Amino acid sequence: MTNTLYIYILNLKLKGDEPLKIALCDNNQREMGKIEKSITLHTSQKYEFDFFSNGEKLVRHLKEIDVHYAIYFISIELNEMDGIALARKIRAFDLEALIIFVSDNVQRMPEVFKVQAFDYLVKPISDDCLLEIMDRAKNYFTAIHAYFEFSFNRKLIVLTMDEIVYVAKSGRIAYIHTTGKVYKTYLTMAEILDKLDNDLFTRIHGSYVVNVNYIVKIIKNEVFVKHFEHDIQQERLTSLPMSRTFKDEAKKQIQRF
């Protein structure tokens, strides 16, 4: 397959007009019904909605049926299995989906970032706030499905943005760490930054650029990201250095994300 044909097929795949699937999980069906109605009335993107009254039903559905949800709206205050526990089960097999928590208790907000939540909605939910989140969600999916193109040893390589965990520059070579393998390129850091999506990637050091989606935690001057081997997430994390020069801006970008 030629590189040109590969890029054409990749773009064709990403431009599919199939509706994005959204899972709504709350003991209160009326509350989630308001979310569904607002999204349906005020967005141009096509969505399909499935409602679940508790976390056990949602997990059972995911195990029994081959279905992929792009977005999960989850109530923190679920009976039996609470929203955080449910999100952990989802994250065990789906790193890309957006998880948006819904709650009437703002005090639980710090907990949700342990499961890489996209946002946290406090009841009563305003249409303006919900639609702003959906706009950001649309931009997010556009970013992760964009592609990063480079060459090494006369070979053209095309990756989607969401494959890239981080980029590390060492001398003339930049090492592109993906969920599957590590690639090399002679691109400069400036050229790499120009190709990467500014909303999805943040520079944490003169020699490191990280996909915000894979950051698990920051401790002092270290950024810990998920570690993969052959597309399988490992228990251990990868530690990357964060310099003072980029620390403040990187933290702001991570908080915005």
C-alpha cells in the first residue's frame, strides 16, 4: 500500500458520519433526560443515547455487547457501585472515551481526576455549561483523530494523535513513544510542536512533549504518564521530568483539559 493511499484511507475512516454513542448512567432518569434533550436540540453532531439506571447494568451491557461509547455521563451518587468505581471499570478497557461526572456535591470534584475525567457538572445543569462541554468534546475528538506525519530513513510514517503518549528529544533524534512502539525522527522540537495539536499536547521540558490524555499525576518536578507495551497498558507508570520554565503553563493546560 502506498503512503498516499494509506493517508486517504485513514482520512476516510475518520470522516465517517456514524453518530457518536453516549451512555447516561444515573438513578434519576429525569435528570439524564434533560441532558439528552438539551444535546439533541442544540448540537448539530449526531448522537445516540443509552440510559442505565445503575453501574452494574452498564458494566454488564459493556461485557455482553460489543459497543463503544464516545462519552459517558455518570452520576457520582449512584447506588451500590458509585460513579468513581464505575469509571475505574470503564478505564480498565477504554482510555479514549470521555467521562463527564454529574453531581449536586461539588466537594467530590477532586476525586474524579484519578480516573481522567473530562469534566464535572454540578446540578442544576445549565444548557450553556453543557453545550460548552460538548463543544470541547467535539474539538477533542477532532484532535485525537488528526494524524501526525513524519519520515525516518526515507520511510513515511503516519500516526493518529491519540497513539502518541509523549515525545522525547535526545541530541538530533526525537523518540516518539506511542502505545504500540517507539519511532525515531530527525524533526526539531519546533517542527514537532508545529505538527502536534496544541490542545492535546503540552510541553513539560525543553526535551519533552506529552499527550495530556495520558498524564496520571504530577509530583513536584515529575510528570507520570501511562506506560504501554504493544498497545497494552501496564501497571507501572513512566516518569518524565518537568522543568520550571514550562511548569506553570503545562499545569494550566492540564487543568483546562
